[in-house]
Amino acid sequence: MADNRYRIDCGKVPSQSGCTLVMEGPEEDLLDAAVQHAQSKHGHTEPADVLRAAIRKDLEPV
């Protein structure tokens, strides 16, 4: 059985950086990658659990 896949598109989230990265994958893997991206590329300093909750709201089923 395949994992449900989701997508997150930085271009749909307002930011000063104008990032257009799109990531896709199983929910938990995608959240891990998106949190790491938010911290390393966008400078977010919130704890990972806070970022995961915020990012989870923007996931789109594929």
C-alpha cells in the first residue's frame, strides 16, 4: 500500500524571499523536510513542533 502523498508550495505562502520551492511526499517526511527548509532557508526560529503544526495546515493532497 502506498503512502498518501502531499505537496507544499512556498510560492503560496507570503514571504519576503519570494521562494517558489515545491516539495511533495508522504506527510511525515514532507513535514520534516519543510521544517528544515523553513529554518535553514527562511530563518524561522520557532520550535520544530510549532512549525510542523503551521506547515501541516498548508499541505495539499496529491
